Amino acid sequence: MPSIVEADQIPQEFDKFWNVEQQQAFNQLVTEEKISPTRTQSLIEDYLYAEREPLRDEILELLEGEQPTILERKKTGDRILKKIMNFVNTFINGMTG
């Protein structure tokens, strides 16, 4: 951003910056939680369209590899849901309005 010379460039440069930050946050989310990027993106799009919070089973279906045990399902699902909702609130809902 320090290389901006013209004030007219600020919106475009901010959009570029924000898109990079959004992609990095998304990549960090899917890497940390070991969830499918494609299915996660689809779940976010469905949430935005339907305005219905995903169910725990929908969240757990995003996991790649080993599924949590019955005792861990609630905690794992809630943690991932919270991270996804924070992502949406920061990078999507936070930029509208």
C-alpha cells in the first residue's frame, strides 16, 4: 500500500490486498483443520445463499482423512463451525454494508 501514488488507486489496491488476505486466511483454515478446500468453499457459498448455519454433520463431512470419534464429534464440529463463521464474518460480511 505504501507504493500508492494516486488517491484514485486506493480502492483497487485495497481490493487486491483484501483478496490476498482472504485467500491466506482460507488456506490457513483448511490446512489447520484438515478440511477439503472445495467442499468448504461450497459450504460457505450455500450458507451465504440460504442464510442457514451449516449442521454439525455437514461440517464434519468437510474433514479429510480420519473422522473424529463419537465423543469428539461435537467439540470438533463446533470448533470448525466457529472458525468458518469467523472467516465469513471477517472477509465476506465484514466488507458489505
